[in-house]
Amino acid sequence: MGAPAWQPVPLPLLELGEGPLWDEDAQRFLVVDIHGRAVHAWHPDSGAMQAWRLPERIGWLIPRHDRDGFVAGLQSGFVRLWLEPTLRLEPIGSPHPGEPAVRLNDAKADPWGRIWAGSMNNADHARPDGRLARLDPDGRITIVERGIRIGNGPAISADGRTLMHTDSGLRSIYRYRLDAGGRLSDKTLWRRFEAADGAPDGMSFDADGALWIAFWGAGCVRRFALDGTLLQQIELPARQITSMAFGGPDQRTLLVTSAREGLDAAALRTQPLAGASFVLRPGVPGLAACRFGNERS
């Protein structure tokens, strides 16, 4: 069977598209432009689009359990964020205070309502200044790991027992055991990719327990079994693929983001859709995004 057909989403081309999210309450996809300092929304049913400008770089949004706005990861740290009726921000705290070059990059919530967020040095991607941090529902911030170059793509299994985290700078994905108390253990190198494979970026589990990974530099998303077996590869017309999120009423639509960052005029001529967002129907449903706050008792 051939690869599923993709379609570009009618959103602006983004400098560094990331953080896709299916906003169940508003029935829309949200994406961020990290360097463009913006949040964009696309409503699949109506085709309507919205945009909000932020005062600093933004990496992601996670919906709150109380449905009162979002938690977002900004250059300066964790914030509460409301998009409507007007944009409003309220600081929570930072896992890297006093380090303006380090920014939050990617994050996911787990079934207990905690956020796991990776960070990176925005000025020098080779510096191991990134961290893996946990934001608890009570607002406490805990650094659980240091020495990361580009903290990316947390993905958490449906039962909440497995957390996958990427260091894109090392082209490596690590697997952890996660318990109900928020403790990580049994860290193992799940897979290190070769340069020709591209660098693993954003990740998501699907409803069958397989792991979808976006590959920066390889122009594709790939689906793997948890034993590392490659199950599926979907080629896309942009080399710098950054992340993906399942959504739609049936969780069977996959929205994929990409980036124009660092591409010169010649590269952009060969990749006119660099920075675009794409949708496809991969044939398997995804998992609804977990929310920040007290989900499981």
C-alpha cells in the first residue's frame, strides 16, 4: 500500500514551526512559530485561521485540565497563557533562571497532569545547557536531567509508564520508566540515528502503541514499534520536519510541522513548502493530548 497523501494546511510558512496541538475544546489545530514568536490556529471544518503575536519565543502550548487557557513554554520559562478573548500571560517559573540563552523547546503532559519539558541553548546548539524539567500541577519545577544539547519531543505512552525523550544534538532517543509519583528510572538509549537518517525531533505515540518521529534534515516522519522496528515512513516536501500531532474528532488526522530556519535562497527554491504545515490520514488513530492539572487521582 502506498504512503498516505499529504496536503498543505493553509497557514503561513513558519520560520520554525513546532508545538502542534489539537485543541479539542475549539476543534482547531494550533501550531507555534518559535522564532516568529507567534501562535497560529487552523479550523479544519471552516478553514478559518487565527494568529497571536507573543513578546518572546514560544515552543509549545499544553491545555489545562480546568479548560481555563493553556500552559506554554516561552524563552523565559513556563507561563499560563490565554488566547481569548485577548492574549494574556502569567509567569509560573523557569527551569533555567538567569540564563537568557537557554529556552524551553518541546514538552508533553503525562496522564497525571504533569508537564515534561526539554530545553536548549538557543545561541549555541552544541552546548549541553539543556535540561529535562518537570512542572507539577502545584507549580513546582524539578530538574530531572542536565547536560542535554537539544531537548526535544517528549512522548508518553497511553498508560503513562514509558517516557521517550530526544537529544536531537546527539541524534539519540532515550527511554525511561515513569511512575505515578513522577519519578523517572531505568534510562536506556533506545536508538541513535546516523547522519543520513536525519535528526529525531518531535514525537507522538499512536493508539496502537507505536512511536511517530519527525526527522529534521530527512524530509519525513517515521513510525516505529517500541522494539525499534521501522513500520512506516511518510515523505514530505520539506527537509526540516519538526513535529506532529494527531487530532480531529476521530484522532485520525496527523498534522506535521516544518521549518525554513537556516535555508538559503537556493534551498528555498527547491523546497517552496519549507515552513509549511501538512495534514495526512496515516490509517491509525492517535492519543488525545493530556492536560496540565490533576487528571488521575
